[in-house]
Amino acid sequence: MRQTRFLALWASTGTANLADGITLFLLPVAALGIGASPAGVAAVTVVATLAWPVLGLPAGWVADRIDRGRLLVVANILRALVLAGASAAAATDSLHLPVLLLVAAASGAIEAVVDSALTALVPTTVPHEDRTRANARIETTINLTNQLLGAPLAGLLVGVSLTASFGAGAALYGAAAGAASTLVLSRRAAREPTAAAAAPAILIDARVRAGMVFLWRQPLLRQVTFLTAAMNLVWGAFGAVFVIYALTPAGLDLSPASYGLLLTAAAVGGLVASASVDPLRRRWGARNLLVVDCLGTVLLVGPATLGLGLWPVALGVVVAGAGSSIWRVLVATIRQAVTPDPLLGRVYSASRVISWGTVPLGAAAAGLLGEVTTVRTALGAATILAVVVVGWFVLSMRGHDLDAAFIPAAAPAHPADQPTT
């Protein structure tokens, strides 16, 4: 039955992330298409990513108190309705910047709940020794659908119409809700005990802030979270203004379809990395692999800063995508190994509040800097920060045995299913 549950989770994740890839591509491109300034284009990214610092803790609390399979069903239905509304606005020529900001805000808020439920479902569907492999499969699927397929598909759909583009995303979210419903049905069929009944009472903490407290008291998770936050300042800046650099004559002067293909470069790197992260970790160690992401963050923005042209930019994006996937897979496994199941949703959301809370800050700073100076100046500031993070990681990870979290005996026993307290 657990195999059925993981396959359902896997299918829902892939379908929803294909819709995510379309949506994430469409929002800034649509803003640029309606004549928004650099600050206006960046505002779309800022609003879309504000959900984590604002709603992250409540989202994790919800994921730990309500059946996570049902959460995925309801959340994906809501996302389908949001994009259906955007499609209708495009069809009636009423897709203005305030509408795009509203769509971005709603999508970001719902995603906070979805991601909290998703990461907390993995340990309840696979045994501990298979978690790195399961996380890698999910990460591979996210890269395949979100960027490798989502961005170029969105680029082609934009050539048809924004109405069709948003409508396709709405249909995919509906399909993701259908796949997630299998999680609910299989759980009922199996009549599995809940974690609330099986876990020691001391582990069941219903407070919203419990995840943040646990995260703060766990030195490794705390350090990794702050490092991720620093790198996400760079990624936020990239997401906010790189679209301007890519699509305008002052930069690469690409078409939307070509820009979509460029973004697939990150997915190619991420796809290869996530598919091979487990054997690579066994051979080279978690710490050495995580350095790849730090270096990749430099290459994400460095080539564009230097004006090196399309191919160096694409190569940098490939390495950045690979490093990002390695980081997410390894950190997810570490978090799942050291966190009790009843707190997984809240610990994940607490880490996201901090680490993803910097994305809108990076996006806003890059948008304002691009507005008053140039986009390349904004990317240059992000490059300097990325170099600093490399040194920070090397110094801060001394003394931490990152590979210990990948040994099954080192992990706490997790109950068979999720909490509903």
C-alpha cells in the first residue's frame, strides 16, 4: 500500500510542478508584456514569494494537523481556480498588473501549504533507507516538469495566447488534485494508524511555533537554513530581473520561446544531478556535494554580470540548476532524519520561512537597483553576495558530520502515517 501512496504522491507532484513551471514563467513574462517597469516585473516575484515569510509557520501547522493527502487535493483545486480566473482575465483583455499580482499572491500562498504537506508525506510513504532515493525521484520529477518541460511549454503557449497558457496550467492543477486523491483513498483502504496515536506524547506539539523552536535548537538544521537564506537572496534577484536581461536588446534579446529554452538549461543540470545524487553522495560525501551548489550560485549570476553572452550564461545556469537540486535533496533527507514525524511539516515550513523569506527581499532589492541603475548592476551585486556565501559555507560546515544523517540507525523511529492532532 505504501508503494501505491508514493506513486500517487509522485504523480501529483509531477503534474502540479508542470503547472508550476508554466505559471512561474508566465507571470513575469506577462508583466513585461503589458509594459511594466523593472520594479513592476520584480514586484510579481516579490508578491509570489512573500507567502513563505508571512504564512510559512501557519502552513506547516496546517500540514501537521490535517490529513496531508486531503490538503494536496484541496490546494490543487484552489490553484486550478486561480489560474482559470487568470485565463478568463486574459480572454477579456483585463489582465493588468494588479491582476497578475493577485494571481501571484494566491499561487504563492497555496504553494506554501502544498510544499509543507509534500515534504512531510515522504517519510510516511517510504522506509528510511529509501528516503534519499525517494527525495531524489521527486526532485528529478520537479526538475523535469517544472523547468525542463514547463518553461519551454509556457514559451510556446505564450505564442498562442495568454488565455491558453493560463488555461493549460489550470487543467494541470486539476489533474494533480485527482492524483492526490489516491493518497486519501489508499490510506482509507489500508486503515493505517495515525502518527498521533502511535507517536510518544512528548513529540506531539500542536503549537504553531514548535517547528521554529525545534529548528533553532538543532545546530545543523539552523546553519543550513541560514546558508540557504543567503543563497536565496541571489536566486530572488535572479528571478526578478534576469527575465528583463534575457528578453531585452540590452541583454540577450531572446524571444519568449528561446527564453523558455534557456531556463531548461537549469532543469537539465538539476535533472542529471538529482538522478545521481545518492551514488555521488556515497562516493564524495554530502559536504563536498553541497559546495557545488554554493559555486553554482556564483555561476547563476556571474556570466550575465560580465556580459559574457548566451553560451556562458547557459552553462552557468546548468551548473546552478545541478547544485540547487543536490542541495534540496540532501537537505531534505537530513531534515527528515533528525525531525520527529509529528513536527515535519512545521520544521519544514519554519526552515522555509527563514530560507525563502529572503527571496522577496532579493527580488525587491534587485528590482529597485535595476530601476535606478541597470539590470547588470543588480546582478553584479548578487554575484558579490554569492562569492561571500561560498566562503561562509566552507567555514561554517567544519565539525559537522553531514553524512551521519544518511545512516538509517541514526534516524529516529517514525510512525507509519501522519499526525492529525
